[in-house]
Amino acid sequence: SQQGEEDPQALSIQEGENATMNCSYKTSINNLQWYRQNSGRGLVHLILIRSNEREKHSGRLRVTLDTSKKSSSLLITASRAADTASYFCATAPSNDYKLSFGAGTTVTVRA
Amino acid sequence: DAGVTQSPTHLIKTRGQQVTLRCSPKSGHDTVSWYQQALGQGPQFIFQYYEEEERQRGNFPDRFSGHQFPNYSSELNVNALLLGDSALYLCASSLAPGGLQETQYFGPGTRLLVL
């Protein structure tokens, strides 16, 4: 089974609105990463947050991490059509050597 | 700055055949990992190559094998193809000793269809 689970599975928003998606995981982690994938192409790394960090920003992206609840959220502000993509969280478990990806959240931004 | 490249982009094979996929890592990277992504799922780790050796392996059968060349490029070989091997195969590169838990730089993938 996958370590990380994204919620919701799909999200449809109007251009200019904010998009929020969540990731829950099961075991303790070293870090958590978010990736974007456009139309079944390669994944693009968005942001990495380490277990001792609570919040990180990168442009219009804001990621939070709550290790007590084993959850993370990704906020995209002022969404654009180009943000239409699938977003994956990937966890780096403390008891494993590799990243574990969730099934992703599909975001559609309507013009 | 050259990113990760993969070839071919698409491939159609029949059950029982063998396939070879190729990957060149991002400039300056020496570690290559391979992932399988089924439709509607996240990537699943197959294995990692560093210094021309397989360093880590996920839960994939021996039909999946690989190779890394002195220039750090890599190949993924799959023997005795099954219908369930149909997927997008992604190559990712990184800099050792960052390892598998640090940022992965992905290529565009090879879409394999097994009929």
C-alpha cells in the first residue's frame, strides 16, 4: 500500500481561486515532497519540507507539515490555467530508503 | 542545462517480448532511478543505479533488470512482458549521496503498451 494518500482525488476551480490539497501518511518521515505532473508526462519537483519544518513557501505555493497529525497540505494561490495538472505527495519514511508516492490529486483550473 | 532525457517516448510490444528503455541523467548527476507509473497511480520505485551498480530495489520481479554506463546513462530491461507491465516508465536522476529520499529530477517518461 502507498504511504501517502492525497485528498481530494480531484478538484475543479475557477481561475484566480485558491486550490488546497492534503496528504496523509502513516509512519514517521524524514521529509515530504510535492510534485506536479502534466498530462502523463514527467514529474516536476515543487517543494521539499523536512520533518523539523512546519511551513514553506515557493512563489504561489505554500506547504504545511503537521507531524503530530501525519499530514501535509499544499496551497496554490491565485490559480492559473497552467496549474491544471496532477499533484503528488511523496514521503521519505524514517524506516525506509526511498520515496513513497500517493495516487495524486487531479486539479482542473477553469478559465 | 540538459535535463533528464528518455527514449523512446512510446513503445508497443506484445506479451512475452522483451523491451529496453533508455535514460540520460541531468547534467552533473550520477545516480539514476527507475519508476513505474500505472494509469491513475503514483510512481512505484523499481531500482536505483549508482557507480554502475544496482544499489536499491523495490518490489519488482527479476524480469526487471537494468544497467548503468560509465557516462551515468542507464537502461531498463523488462523480459517476458505481461499485459500488466503496460505503464509509464519514468527515469529520475539525483546526486549521490543525497540518495532516494532527496529531490528527484524526472524525465518525460516512456509509455509502454503491451498487447
